Amino acid sequence: MAGVPRAAAPVVAALVLMALPALLTPYTSDLVIKIMVLAVFALSLELLVGMTGLVSLGHAAFFGIGAYTVVLASPESDPGNLALLALSSVGAAAAYAVFMGALSLRTKGVYFIMVTLAFAQMAYFVFHDTQLGGGTDGIYLNVRPTIGPLDAGNKLHLYYLALAALAFTYGVLALVRRSRFGHALAGIRVNEPRMRAAGFSTYFYKLAAFVLAGALAGLAGFLLGVKDGYVNPELLSWHESGAVLLMIILGGIGHLRGAVIGAAAFVLLKELYATPAFVGDFLAEHWQLTLGFTIIGFVALLPKGLIGLRARLTPAARKVST
């Protein structure tokens, strides 16, 4: 947003999103809701990767657990309580994050990456190979939850619910970044041995960040389960973890705005490349290949992500950055 002060950009973006439904078609409204849901998911991983320096390949476990919880905990033929189901999804994801983080955080580097992947695959096979979540077929949410006048089955209500969740997640992480806890996480990312020498219990700081990230990913999973009305084991798969990692790389690691921009760019590029009217039948059928080449190009040309595009294009911004 050129000409908008950096601190005010999230507020302006939120106001634009609040007014946007009046201009959207049902298709574009659904697309924007999907972007907002995945932006919450990407922000949750940004807390781990960008703020704490913990690269996880198992983050989709919390996303999938949150989605499955809202479906499994909902009544069969009546609307469930939206607030209770949201808290259940967040709580279930956070509980698994405590278990997963308590063990995986005792490792470092590539071992941490592989252990988080292993824990995510464990959760994946629980839903994939048992009837707990309908096996490979997944399960349906028959009736969307409600609370008072808010009905998640109403697309406009769901739109503002997703926007509220995105604003809440962004606000919480912005406060964390500025807090003593956030400064400690930044210190751990830069030099963990020095933080330990200074008297910080780095393990518990990392565990707290891991659990908070898992809880926020569970919130994103809750939103996706309510939006689609259907969940399957693929939500917990390793390529879902890889996709959200690509989002924050695409947007720019280390920036909350980068996570949101990366989620939007990822969804829009995927939608573009999967549409025959834009790219033709052959490329639309092989959209993963085109998307892969595009992301490689972005990483090569914009090593700081899309968030660094302004500095590359604006001479004045380039001088400030140097």
C-alpha cells in the first residue's frame, strides 16, 4: 500500500476487507475467505519460523486436528455452539502441540524438522487408517455451528468470522513481537546459547511459542472445517506443512505482513494456474509444475520475499534499507 504508513497498513487492510463483501461475487467471496483462513495458518507458522527460528514440517498436524475437532464435536443434526467448538478445536491442537513440542524441542536443526514431520505423520495415520475420522473418505459437517444471531452457514457471517479471526491472530502476534516474551524469542533465534547464559530457560520459551503456534493453527483448521463442511486426512499431510512453509517464504520470513501476503499470493497463483481460461488446458492440468517454477523464480529474484518488492522497486526505499 504505497503512501500508507507501515504501522497503519494492517488497519487500512482490515477496513478494506470489511467493506469488500459488497463488491464480491459468491465465487470471489469464497476465495477471499479461503485466503483469510490460510493467512491465519501462515501467521501461526511465522511465529515459529520467523520469530523463534524453528523450522517445522509438521505444522499441518495442528491445522488438521482443529478441522477434525469441529466436525467430530458437532451434533449430528443440530447446529453446535460456535464458541465452544472454536475453543475445542484450539484446545485440541494446543494439547497435541504440548505433547509434540515437549519431545521435539529436545532436538535441533534437521533433527527437529524430521521429528516434527514424524509427529505429524503419526496424527495423519490416526485419521487415515482408523474410522475415528471416517478413514480415507473423511467426514462431513452436516450443520454449521451458530451462536446467537451468528450463523457460520451464512457466507456473509462466515466472511466476517474469518476476518475477525485473522485480525485477532495478527493482533496477538503483533503484541507478542513487542513483548518481553517476543524479545526473548528473537534472542533465541539469533543466539540461543547466549540467552541460556543470560539466565533464560530457552526450552520453555520455545515450548510456549510452539503451543501458541499450534493453537492458532487449530483456529485456522476450525475455520476451514466450518467453511468447507468436510475434512479428510490430507489436511494433516506433509505437503500441507510444506505448502504453508512456502507461503511464508513467498511473502517474506520475519514479517507478519509477509505471511498474509504470501498466503494471498499462493492461493491466487494456484487459482490462476488451475484455470484453463487463463493458462490453457495443458498447463491447468499440470498447475503444480507451473506454480513450482513461479515460486523458484520469486525466491531467486526476491530473496526477502514479496515484502521486499517495494524496496527493490523504489529507489528511496532501497537507500533506506541499505
